[in-house]
Amino acid sequence: MDLQAQIEHADFPGEVEVRAFGEAQGRVFRVTGPGERGFEILLTDDAVRLYGEGPTVALVLKRLRERVEEGLPPASAPGEYERQVFVGD
């Protein structure tokens, strides 16, 4: 399953946007909503190697969905959001 299909399958509410983009240590998954609110998770390359891409992406999307349901925190500055990091042990 490709990433966009996984995001669509996670069934996020229509008022939020989920994006993924590369960063030096891995891939960032960001969910943003109205009023400059958002949250992101950095999925490190080490975590993907250790646990596998499918399970880690599914876990990241699940956690993003939970944050949407809890309420997204406001941005600390335009385009800067609270971040968690998923690392390999």
C-alpha cells in the first residue's frame, strides 16, 4: 500500500491535512488543522530498519489520528509544531 493510500485509509477528519516529507534523520509526518494548529512525528530511518516500514507508518498514522481526536496543539511559530520522535532501540 502506498503512503497516500495509507493516509486515506486512516480516515482523518476532512478539516485536517496530513503530509509526509523527508528530513536528514528520516521522514516527518505532519497533521495540521484550522487555526495554525498541528503536530508532527519524526520517524527515524533506524526505527524503520528495526521495526519495518509498514508497521512503523501504521503506528505513526494511528498516533497522529489520536492527537487530532485529543485536539491539536497550537503552532509555536508559523509552521513550527510540537514534535515527537520515533527512534529505533
